[in-house]
Amino acid sequence: MPVRPADIQLAHRLADAAGAVIRPYFRSAAGVRLKDDKSPVTLADIEAEAAMRRILDAERSGDGIVGEEYGEKPGVTGRRWVLDPIDGTRSFTAGRAIFGTLIALVEDGWPVLGIIDQPVQRERWVGVAGRATELNGAPARTRACAALEGATIATTSPHLFADGDVPHYLSLVAAVSGNAPRQGPVYGGDCYNYGLLASGHLDLVCESGLQLYDFAALVPVVEGAGGRMCDWNGDPLTAQSAGHVLAIGDPARTDDVLEALRNVAHDHDHAHDH
């Protein structure tokens, strides 16, 4: 079913509600606590998700909801709203305005609408299946990337990767860095990196260990801007994906990226030849 204008308007109102909660807490001493998995959570996370859920419960009671802070509420329509009130809590608590609120509509497992909202800088990327992505109402487009070497790659932190994934990521970084290893990746940024890629400021984002609420909203935003979102095998991202996420600004580089990620054993063997 195509995304209705009413769904897009509702997603904007969810982002508005979350932003109104989050802004007063930014760079304030409001309590931060650690969740069971040792990741930080703030009152802003909890209250922003609650504000979004109140709107959905009132207006879309049949739809499911998946949220980072309050878990899953089953629905009956085959549609789920997927919410991450603050993606990048560590940046938020450090006073860095590169976190974002993520809102997605997922139909039958496929993300069809996504918002990346940076409430402090008031930047909002909106992606809808079959439409061009917009940043604050103006078209957002990824940029061309003629070669993997020299591309600008970003990730939040390799410390967040599962152990076995780090060598693959470093292999991709080596392919990108080529003869200029001092350039290195851009670190930090969480969902904000995907907005920057959609607007043509980054070429690649590579991450591991993401949950559905971390990546569902990113897919329509990046793909509607001309980019490609996939897992590390090149497969599309759905509700069943395992959390290995690639955003590629220029889809022509997809095979190069996937090959570089796979190149780990080959590099190791090569080292023994010398």
C-alpha cells in the first residue's frame, strides 16, 4: 500500500513532539542512567518515546509500534511504527548535536517511510518509498563517487562492532584510504551520518550490530536520495536483517565495497607471501 499523505504528516508530528521534549534536556544535567546492556539512557529518551507513542495510540491504534525504550506493541494492520527517540545517546549526553530522532513506517517488514530529525539544529530528512528525499523541504541528493579509494567513510565507532566484524571493516577502510591512511574515517555521528550521506557530504557508512529501530528510518532516506542501503552481503534491509548495515552514496560502488569487506582472508594470506 502506498504511503498516504496522512502518514507523512503524522510522522512529522511525531518528530515535532519528540523534539519538543528533547531540546530542553540538551546540555542539561538531567539524569543519565545505564540500561541492562550498559548503554546510556536519559529522561529525554524515555519521555520523547512516550510522547510519540501517545499520538500513535490515539490515532493509529491498530498499527504496531517498535521502540527502543518501551519495546514492541503488536498491531493488526501489517504496519509498524519504529521509533528511536535519541539515536546517539552518547553524543547527546556529551552535548554534541549529531544525534537524531528516528521514525519509520514499516509495512510487511519493509521500511517505506523514514525521518531523521536533528532537533537542536532543526534539520529533518524525510524519505518515502517512490519519492525523492527532502531535507527541510528541499531535495537531498547523494554525490557521485568515481572510485572507492579516496571515498569518505563514516561509522559511529568500531568499538560497537561484534568482534569478528572489525577486520572486515578495517579491510574496507584500507581500500578507501589507499595511499592516504592519515585521512581515516569520520567517527561519531550515529544516524546523522546517513543524513549527511543523503545530502552528498559522505560517500559510505558502515556499521554492525544495529537493531531495527536503528536502521529502518535510514533506508527510505538514503534510497530516496539516490543511494543504496544493504547489508554486508548486498541484500536489502528488512525487519529480518541481522544489523550489518551499509549506506553507499553512489550505488555504482556497491560491488567494490562488498569486495573490500570480504577481502580479509585474502589480505592475511597475502601478508604471508612477503
